[in-house]
Amino acid sequence: MNPDRIIDLFLFAIPSLITGLIAYYFFKEHTKNEDGRRRFLLKKELQVTALPTRLQAYERMALFLERITPSKLLIRVSPIDSNKDTYESLLIQNIEQEFEHNLSQQIYISEKCWSIINAAKNATIQLIRKASLLEKTDSANKLREVVLTEMMEHRSPSDAALSFLKEEISEIL
């Protein structure tokens, strides 16, 4: 083969290669942009459909926190008899049942929020247990009185968790 012919062939091939590389680059960028656009639209659509479910989960957890607030819990759950241990068990059982009823909501709320709600539940149970262990607590009515007095002096654990929950909801909206 003639060297001039090889040089001519090479000169014709270079623009073709450059054009091919440019076309490949633009095609690759175009498909990447289209994929990003599709993902954005899908995510936007999922947010529109998932937001009401998430808000409902936050509503249910707010209701849970309100229901386990000691002052409201003591009004809603009356003692069956005067035995403080029976009443303590009844209160704790009521809190645990409320919590178990709302376990599935953890899927829709943040892990930090769920941990705070769980801590509020455990702190409320601990508060009831501590009040029951005091020497002055000798009956179910005295247990109610001690817990209510404690709530007058300190903020309930569920109030702190409810504040965090409200703050998190305001960030979502």
C-alpha cells in the first residue's frame, strides 16, 4: 500500500473518530439526564402519595404521646381496686398496649423520632414504677396522687417527645 494512501485514510478516519466520540459523549449525557429526570419525577410522585401516610403516622404517634401523658392516663385508666401493684400493672399494661398498637408507624417516621418516642414511653413507665416504690404510696389512689404531684413539678416525658415530633413535622411541611 502506498504511504500517501495510508495518510489519506488516516486523515479521513480522524474526523470520523472525533465525531463518533462527541456523539457518544452527548448520547451518554443525554441518557444520564433523562434517567435523572425520570428518577426526580418518580420521587416527586412518591412524595405526593407518601406524604399523607407519613403525616398520618405522625398524627397517630402524637395521639399515643398524649394518651400516655401521666395526667391523662390516670384520668382514663381508673383503679380496679385499692391495690397499688395491681394499678401499677394496669397502667403499664395500658401504655404497652397503646405502644404495640402503633408499632407499624415506625416505618413512616424518622429513626431519631421513633427513639425519642420509645424513650418517652419507657420514662413514663419508669416514673410510675418509681412512684409505686415510694413508702408513702400505699394504695392505688395514693399512687395516682404521687404521679400527678410529680407531673406538677416536672415536665412529662411525653411532652418533650411531642415537642420533638412537632418540630420534625414542621420540617417536612
